[in-house]
Amino acid sequence: MMRLVGLFIATCFTFISTPVLAWDGAVTGKVIQIDIEPSGTNYGFRVYFHSLPTMCTAGPSWAYLNSTEPNYQAIASALMLAYSSGKSVIIYSNLEAGSYCKIGYVTLLPPT
């Protein structure tokens, strides 16, 4: 009987628990501006959303990615595609040294 109660409780927690996000910011919107810095390493690729929300906790209204990041080309290409097509994206970012939001993960949303 106790085994069934334990199994029931574990099953309930499985269905009602939500994943914890390890991000300082998760913002959904449309990209309205992209700035590209020539060296690519000084907040090289900057992204702004419509209505300029804060991109991560206590951060600015833009998020960045440097060209030295391992998946830079794929993320930059996806964000430029979203910008040119007017599609919404979710940018997950972390607050880095200097109080700037570094892009850590991007989700392209389906057309609405």
C-alpha cells in the first residue's frame, strides 16, 4: 500500500512540476533592430525588440552575441531571418559582467 502511495505522489509531482529556467531573461517579441560592431568582439551582434523591453534582469534593452561564440553564425542567421521576415522569437539571456545581456539560446516561433 505504501508503495502505491509513493508512486502516486511521484507521478503527481511529475505532472505538476515546471522546468526551472536558468536564464536571467526570457523575452518574446519581434526584432526591430540589429547592430553589428566591426570587430565582432565588443558586444558584436546586438538585437533589439519592438517596444524595447529589458532583455534580462537589470540589463539594457538589447542583447548581444560575440563572433567568438561557438554557434555564432547559426544564431546570428536565425535572428536576421526573423528580422527580415517579421517572425517572433524568444531570446534567453544571462546578465554578464558589465551589466549586459548575453544571448544564450534562441527559439524561432512558428508563424501566427
